[in-house]
Amino acid sequence: MRGTLDENGQRWLLHNLIASLPLCPFYQMIAVSQTSILQALVSLSVRIQHMPDYPKFGIWTDGYYMSANVSGRKRMEETCLRL
């Protein structure tokens, strides 16, 4: 599990990739704390058909964003988690 502190929002963004190997799909688990203390988490899982490569998370004023390269394809899958 990895985490990033949103210093402006005083919240933690936690994320972890779950793989059900040897078969697909993959799930990106995402949780956001409601305070700077890790409790009262809002969470969701994003189903991804192909293994995400180099997932990146961005913290903006209107939400938390995730993007990743997917299996060498020239497309991006993007998810926004808004609180």
C-alpha cells in the first residue's frame, strides 16, 4: 500500500494494485482519508482489464486523478475520485 499526503486538503490518498493472477482483471484500490489522521476512509476499486504500467496519481483542487499506460496500448485509462 502506498500513500500520498494532500497537504492542502489535509487528507491521505492511499492506493494499491491487486492482481488476480494468472488471470485478469486487475483492480486498483484507492482510499482517501477524511482527515490528516488515517481513519474514516472513503474507498473504491477500479477494475482494469490489462496490467496498468506506471500508474500515476495527481492531487488537484477538484479531485484526485489516476492515469496509467495500459499494456503498451496508445490509450490511457483515467479515473477521478471526487470528495
